Amino acid sequence: MKTWFITGAARGLGARIAERALQAGDRVVATARDPSAVTMRFGQRANLLAARLDVTQPAQAKTAVQAALDQFGPIDVLVNNAGYGLVGAVEEASAGEIEQLFAVNVFGLLAVTRAVLPTMRARRSGHIINMSSIGGYRGAAGFGVYCATKFAVEGLTEALHAELAPLGIHVSAVEPGYFRTDFLDPTSLKISQPAIADYAETAGAVRIRVDGLNHQQPGDPAKLAEAVLRLANMPAPPVRLPLGADTVAAIAAKHARDSEILATWGGLAADTGHRAD
Ligand code: NAD
């Protein structure tokens, strides 16, 4: 039986992972800005603790982690899931929108991770699962700032993996494509305004596409939750787990582009060292 600590667990992927872990008989600390939303969704259960956590508030992260330790003992799996998207060309995003997105998707993830890690290090055990995105693997027009936050998540994940593997702690990034949650809904997604006409064919087309995709995404959150449960139970989990046929195709396309860059420019790239003579 594991103890999970999940951020942004009142709805979407976080709630589905919490639900699946509860079904498996695990203990779940489901955190949310409004913990009553967690209780409304799951009811009161002996193996569930609903805790208040806005990930932009490091003091709340510490309090929620302490409440988890007091109630269930050590945390086995931390799922850094809380996050949201921002649509618009990079130039269209305001400084405030950019700061807020990094505050939640990156600095929030860091604050929660720092609050949990001392207890995992003390036990030489645990698994940190960071919810990244296909946007953390390749940049895309219309999602530039969001991709930047998820690239940061990927860099942190790979570094944490290298630092924590010798201490017995696993770290993985999950990279979903489009999954059917509120992610593209106006209740979650932020859209930069005003649009600049010069970006109509790039970021502007993405504004229209995401509107049409809202609640029509191909990815099934129940299957994602199942995959995350499997990930948490693997003896040697991968550092990155891509999820979704769209993600698989996008990774293959990026690899093809990178191979082409190396084939064309590899000589120039390699010929930049000091001469031996
Ligand atoms: P969602 O909008 O349904 O849920 C997001 C959750 O994060 C909500 O519960 C929200 O309240 C919470 N949240 C937002 N700001 C928060 C804060 N400051 N503190 C605490 N909680 C906060 O979206 P989702 O699809 O469930 O997204 C979950 C994660 O998966 C996000 O990190 C998102 O970037 C990532 N993701 C989703 C998709 C997708 O297509 N659904 C694709 C790639 C990545």
C-alpha cells in the first residue's frame, strides 16, 4: 500500500490519478486550492486526506506535507500535477501572464518538491512524478510560454533523476498529448489578448483549433491514470513517459528534424573545439 501526494487533485488528471490510487487501496493526500472540492468529489474516506494547497504558496506546501506525514506517515509518490495552459503567440503574452504561468507550472512544482524531498531522502525511497507535456519535448506555435514552463519541468526532472537515483528515489516526467479534461476550457486555459494580426496563420490558428478541441481531445484520462499507476509500481521507471498517440507522433517528427539538423550541420557543430597543435 502506497501513500500518494497529488497536487491539483480536485479535477482533471489529478482527480483521475487520485481516484485510481484510491481504487487500488492506496492512501491518497489529494491537495487543491479548495479542499472542499476534493471532499465533494470523493466523499470522506479513511484512506483519503483532502488538504489545502495552492502551489504558489510555499508555506501551504510545508503545512500540507506535514499534515500528510501526521495522518499517513511517509509519502511514497509525489505527483506534481497542478498546472494550466496559456494560448497565444509569445509576443502576445503579457509579462503578468508569463510570471503567473511560471509561478504555478515551475516554481510551484519546485516548492512542493522541496517540501517533500527531505522525507524521501531520509528514507532513501520515493517516486516524484512531474506532469509535463508533449509541449515539454517540442515547442509549438501558440503555446510558446506554456512549452517554456514544461521544458523547465523536463530539465528539472532529468537533473533530479540524476541527483536522486543514487539515493534510491525515482523521478519521472509524464508527457501527455491532448487528454479530455478542462485543460482547454475557459475555466482553466488562459488566452492572451489582444491577438496580433501578423500571427493569424500560426498562433491565431491554434486559438481556433483549441476552441474546437475543448472536451473533444483524443486522450482518455482514465487510461492516463492507469498508466501513472503502472509507472508508480515499476521497479525501474523511465525518466520520461510519453502518453498519447499524438505525443508519439510529435516525438518521432522532432527526432526526424533533429537527425536532419545533425546530418546537415553536424560537421560545423563538431568543428568548434581548440586545435590540438
Ligand atoms: P485541468 O484544468 O482539468 O486541471 C488542472 C488542475 O490544476 C485543476 O485542479 C486546477 O485547480 C489545478 N491548479 C491550477 N493552478 C493551481 C494552483 N496554483 N495550485 C494548485 N492547483 C492548481 O487540467 P488537466 O488536464 O487535469 O492538467 C493537469 C496537468 O496536466 C497540468 O500540469 C497540465 O499542464 C498537464 N497536461 C495536460 C494535458 C491535457 O491535454 N489535459 C496535456 C499535457 C499536459
